[in-house]
Amino acid sequence: MNHKVAFSFADGKTLFFPVQANEILLDAALRNGINIPLDCREGVCGTCQGRCESGDYSQDYVDEEALSSQDLQQRKMLTCQTRVQSDAAFYFDFASSLCNAAGPDQFTATVTDVKQVSASTAILHLNLGKVGPSLDYLPGQYARLLIPGTGNKRSYSFANRPSVSNELQFLIRLLPDGVMSNYIRERCRVGDEIALEAPLGAFYLRHIARPLVLVAGGTGLSALLGMLDELAERGCEQPVHLYYGVRDAADLCEQARINAYEQRIPGFRYTEVVSDPSPHWTGKRGYIAEHFDVAELRDGQVDMYVCGPPPMVESIKTWLQAQALDSVHLYYEKFTESNA
Ligand code: FES
């Protein structure tokens, strides 16, 4: 049985390839044109090392000079000694160019739906069609879209998990005057073709061994919806707490979908926070970190995924340091919104 493997690199590129049953990972990578740096091929030199981010694997031989017991606990691995027993994702702390690996693939997708889902947000549905290549990506990653009728490209996180139907979703922040915002409001029609390149980004769901805290600011929710769809589909035995912060209550979107995760993911909790609400708002107000469940973070040894504007990400990092919550593994994407 073949397994699907993703290799992600420090420059944000991710490459997918099939691995045959019981095949050495390095052999599969080389067969697919991914020339991981190597030397001994015997598990001794450590040159081919990476880290398993998700999935099950075993290693034939690992010399203690190559990886220490602490390295092994951190799921570091040697590509020349690794065999996978499931679909899996690995990270390498060097640029993909070292492997002569090609960059993200280019696709042309068709608009299948577009609608406004809050005062400041639209959701764009694209489909790559049943003919041609399917697009593999890791939940949390993003695509760069060429906006029709312009030479401008903008980056958006996938708001759903990859599927055989090749359907892609993206949350789009609607600016008063922006190239993508104007296209969405004025010209976007079902049937439009949009060129895109993907997958991109090093923000994605890792191996799940601890409780998860997901933190979204504005349309940073998009990447986390992709992760939540993945958790709902493949099952998750760890508790999952989603925090979602917006400026005004009218900016909240995809509420029915978020609430439905309570049925789809056991142990799912949801907290929404509005930073600048109208006087009628009766929910939580202020900044997200003010509403973190500190006991949950202190006791739970959690993995935290944060996607939002740079000031929000920075404020959460500062807050975690101030609370001395060193046990929290923090993964984040600073979601820089274009002003035009
Ligand atoms: S190439 Fe030397 S440990 Fe893999």
C-alpha cells in the first residue's frame, strides 16, 4: 500500500510524493527527484536528518553519533533509515533548493461560488476539476492567487482540507479598496478562471500528541478552518479549543460551521472575542490573550497554533513569555494583509 508523504523545507516549500510499502524514505524521495543531502546512507553521519511532524514511522538503524535519545524523542529521523507506516509529513531545516527540488506547482482553477459571509469577509470556492493534477497541501498552508484582469498576486490560506473533489476554499478580507476585494465585489463570477501556485508556507498541523489551542485573528481563521476540517475528518483524541478574535461582532463569520465542530470533534471548545464591540455586545470583549484559559495552558502541555495579524501574534508571544508558559509549543503564521 502506498503512503503519501510531504517534505517541507525552511524556505516554506512543500513537496508531496508517494512511498511504497516498506520502502526506505530516501529511496522514494530520490526516485521522485527530491535529492536530500546525504553521505553515508548507513545511519551514521546524520546528513539526511529531518523531523517527523505527523504520521507513523520506524527507523532501521540510528547511530548515537547521528541522533541522540533526546533527538529521537523529538521525532528527529534519518531519511536513509526511515520507513513510514502511514501518510506522514517531515520537516527539513534547510532550503528546498539544496535538493534541486522544484517550487510550488501552478494550477488553473474555476470559481464555483463566492459569497460574503460577514461585514468584512467573503468566502471564495474554487475547483481544479476532475481532469488534471490534484492539489496536495497540508492544512494550514496557503496558495498565491493571480487576480483575474490584473498582474497582481495575493496569498490566502486554504479554508478546507485537501479533498479528492479538488475543491478549494479561501476566506478573503474585504478592504474598502483593494485589488482582490474589488475583484470579489465587482467582477467575480462563477466560471471565472484563476491561476494559482501552491502549496506554500511552513504553518501546518503537526503530529497531534497534546491538547490543541487554535487562535485566529480576523481572516487568519481560514488556516484554522482547514485544520479543524482535518481533525473532524481523521478524528482527534485530544481536546481542541478554538479562540477567534475580530474587531466588531459583524466581522464574525462561518459561525454555523464552527458550532458544528462540537458534533464533529469530541472535546471541541469555542471562544469568540470582540475587541471593539458595540454597546449591545454581551460576549467576551478585549484581546484574545485576556481570555485564555490559563489553567488549561498551564496544566495541559498544549500545542498552540496562532494565525492572525502580526501585532496579534506578537502580543500572544509576549503574553506567553510573561506567564512563563514554557511548556506551550507555539506555531504561528503572521498573516500580513495587503492594503491594496
Ligand atoms: S546519509 Fe548518513 S545518516 Fe543518512
